Amino acid sequence: MKQIVGIVIDSLAFAREERHLVGKLAVSDLPRLVDILADDSGLLSCHLSGGRNEEGKLFLLLEVEGELRLKCQRCLEPLALPLDIESRILLVPPGAPWPDEGLEDDSADAIEALAEQSVASLIEEEVLLALPVAPRHESCVLPAGSDSDILVVSPFATLTRH
């Protein structure tokens, strides 16, 4: 399978010509994502295709599968997160009006169409949007030496005493 890192597309032409791109992307090639992971190992399988919706507007369909290793926000241990993302992205040509969020359906997110769109950046953005805000294991214990056993007294407690 083709490596996606470094591939740049004209997003409008890609969608207009209904092109397809299938390949792999190393997690380590996604700099903004790497900062929040427990480790940067692994590959993401990606499929990008272009087309037109029922109204004739150009869009990209992005599918990403793989697994990331996040840090559990409770115990700080690695947490496996399987990815199965399918995003429909409406392309807004430069200078064209943006869809009104209140009136449009939410089946697609809109982005500005670029003549030089990095496919890896597009994938990274969609993966970041799909991540949980505070990833946690279903059940885990706090790390040893944590301050969970210490009773914290509010500095305002003395104000309520008479």
C-alpha cells in the first residue's frame, strides 16, 4: 500500500474528477497528534475519495482505520483506542459563502478548498476531532503515591465557622 505522507492534492480537482487515494500513514508522521499519545507506534489505513453531493457541491470522503495509544487521564497508563472514522468534508471554494451552520444538515463538515492540500494534515485534523476529550480506562486505579488519600481542606472553610 502507498505511503500517504508528503502527498499534496488540489482538493477541488480531486473531488471534481472523483479521484481515490488509498494508503497507509505512520502515526509518527502526525506531529500534532504525537504530542498527546502514549507512544507514536502504529499505522493508519486511509481512504480518500472525492465526489459531488445531491446539490452538486464538491466533497471529500475520508475513511481512517487503525489504533492509537493514548494516555489514560486517570492512571496515566497507555490506553488503546481503535479508530474507525468516516468523515464527509464539504469543500468551500475560496471566496464562496460558507454554509450557515444553523440551516445546514450536519452530515458534513465544511473546510476551505485548497489548491495544495496536504493529505496527511487533513487526516490528522479529522483524527484529532475524533479523539475523546479525556480518555480513560473503564476502570483503573490512581498511580501509586498519588495524593488521593490526603484530605484537602478548603481555604474558605474558616469563613463558614461562627
